[in-house]
Amino acid sequence: MSYLRGHNNLERDERVKVEFIGPVKDIFGTKQELVEIEPGETLEKLLQKIFRQRQVNMSVESFLVIYNDHGVSSDESKRIVLKKEDKILILPMLAGG
């Protein structure tokens, strides 16, 4: 499923792949999706958009976010500007001992 905001997005076709891993797929109701991005959109804004549209009432900090094979913090997500074909994984927060 893709979130489209207007006809210009259909022509531009700038999307990133988001995968929901393990029990996170049950929370978000899907295993993966391609999400339309706006020029200059940050990872933080994308995550907020997904959480809002999927009606997930948990903070982003409750999950482990991987951007193009690198874990990112909430602060880092504010500075990452997305590009076509970026890949984002959302996993459950891991704990161990």
C-alpha cells in the first residue's frame, strides 16, 4: 500500500520500502509497504506519518529503527533526508541479559 498525496507524486514515484519485523507486523497490520515520500522528507516525518496512518499509539522510541542497514536513534532520524529506494526496518526493541 502506498500513501499518495497528489497527482505529482504519481508521476515522480518516490517511494521507500518499510518492513515490519516479528511481532511489529501485528501492531502495524502488515509485513511491508512502499510509502510515498515528499522532497526533503526526513525519516522522523515518515515514521510519524506511518504511526498516525496505522493508528499506532506508541512512541517511535518503543521500536528499533534500521535505516539502510544501520540502526538510528530518534535524534538521528530528524537529520536523515530520505531518498528513493531507501529501506527502513521497524523491529521490536530488543532486551537481554
